[in-house]
Amino acid sequence: MDASNEHIPSMIMMYHQFNMEDFLNDEFFIKWVKSPDEETDHFWLKWIAEHPEKVQLIQQAKEIILMVDYKEKYFLSNKAYTDLYENIIKDTKTKESSKVNAVKWRTWHKVAAILLVLFSSVYCFKYSLEWGKDISLSEEEMIIKCNPAGQKSSFRLPDGTVVYLHGNSKLSYPPFFSDDVRKVKMEGEAYFEVKQDLDKPFIVDLGKDQIRVTGTAFNICSHKGFVSLALVEGSVTYAPENGTFEKLVPNQMLTKVPTGKVTKKQFDPLEVCGWKDKYLIFKDDSFAMMVAKLERWYGVTISAHLKLESDWSYSGTYHDKSLEYVLDGIGIASQFAYEIEGKNVTIYNPNQP
């Protein structure tokens, strides 16, 4: 594809005749959608302001391009942009007096500001979760971050809030928050360090339940009807779909089971929140709990062929260790062996026939 895009100037006067297919195949339009800069914004925001009847069509075309994996990157040469700019100015001068131009320019600035917000670039980070589905751009144009098992990440939200996202977890949030509320949607587990804003509460939407805060640090895990909320500092309110609001104080953890029963107790911050700092902790864990933690932490599948005592449990703390290191530690304490083949782990009694 010719990087100079020499055909662009000759097509300026034709954009008002474009349909959806035309915009989806236009290099200059795609360049603006995928890699907006001062030059492309200058042209397209002004053009849209002068052709408001095309706003809906432009928005739909833009969403499609953002959802499709357009691998090409388009760059406009200096000559092509100069030709575009001169053509715009020339066309404007033939239509309006200088006084009208000044008024229209001020009007365009107002419209452009609105359009710039309306057409903010939307990013969708796609990962395959354990159920094997990809995340696509939502109707609300949410930014979606997903971690498969074995992967953790940290990032900042538009307001400066820091999020640590665990494996097998998903967080959705808008490109910018409203003036009244900061709302995100979460599945799985995450640790939040919420930037304080007393006038704009921060809400974590769990689907049926919500967590409401104004500025605090807490860990939350939501999976298949189970919810655990551990408050490190600040204050939070747990708002179930049907039930009584529960307020937590620092070092207090709330747990809700699928039946709806809610309990509160003190907790060990390292045990509950240590995962964000690469601490893998077992505390009187049953074999099933131990396996679940290992599978989620390392992104593996574990099968067991061994006999264990009915009251078997394991406690141990590992900081940023490999799967082999952890299995060696558990195996020595529990007298079992293991084999690793790719992402599959087999645990067995060493003397088992």
C-alpha cells in the first residue's frame, strides 16, 4: 500500500457521498481511526462538524474498524496532508466570508470537543479465559482487560486508581468516567487502590451485587455465587442485590456464599492480598483447594492418582517461585511425586503400582 496516500486530496469532495463500505476501505479514514494524531484529527473533526448528517455512519464505521484486526497501519505523508489542508481552506473560502468563517470556526471548536469525546479510541484487550471465549467490544464501548489462568497484571484506571488483576479474571471500565460516578465491572479477583474522590464514588459491579467506595484499598473475589471482600484501609459498603447493606472497617473481611448467607471476620492481609506481590500461600488447605490454587496460579491442569489421609491439609508460603519448586515442597511434606508435560501435571504416590 502506498504510504503517501496520493489519492486522498482528490477524494475530499467525495466523502459526503461515502457509504459504510466506502469508509471501511478508505485508507485516510482507517488511519485516523487506528492511529489518530493532530493532523488527522484536524481534518476529520472539522469534516464531521460540517457534515452532521454523517455522524451516525462515521461512528458505526469506526466501531467496526476497531473490532476488526486491521493489520495495516496507514501513514499520511507531509505532501498529502498539505494538499488536504490547502484544499479544505480553499473550499472554505469559496463558501464563506471571513467573518462567517470566524464564527463557524468557533462553532467547530465546540462541536469538535464533543466529537473528540464521542469518538475516543476504544481499546479491547482480548484473552481466552478458561471457558474458551474471546472478549469483544461491548455496546458501551468498554475497555476490557482479561487474564487467563497463570497470568496477572496491574494497570491504572482513567481516574488514577490502581488495579491488580488476578488470573481467570476480567475487568471492564469506560475510557473515561462520568461526572457523578466511577463504575467498573468485575469477574474473578482483583485488588484495588482507589484514588479518593468524595464527590465521585467508586463502584465495583459484580453483576448482582455491588461494592461502593470513595477512596480505599481492598481485595475482592467473586466466582460462581461466592463473594469475599477484604478491606485493607478506608471504608467500603457491600450492597447485595437483595439484602442489607454491610459496611466494613479496615482488616475486616466479608464472605457471602451462594445461599446468600453473609459473615464477617478479621483476616491476614498477606494470606488474602499477598498474591498481588507474588506470594502464593496455603493455610490448612485441603487437597482440592491446593490443586485449584496451583492451576490458577500457573495456568496448568492437574490430575491426581494417589491416596491421601481424609484429614490431609497443607500450609506453606512461597514467594515468586516456579511450579517445580512449589511441587517439590508440597511433595516432600506429603510424600508424593509428580510429572509435568507442558501444561499438564500428574501427581501420584511414588510407590504406587
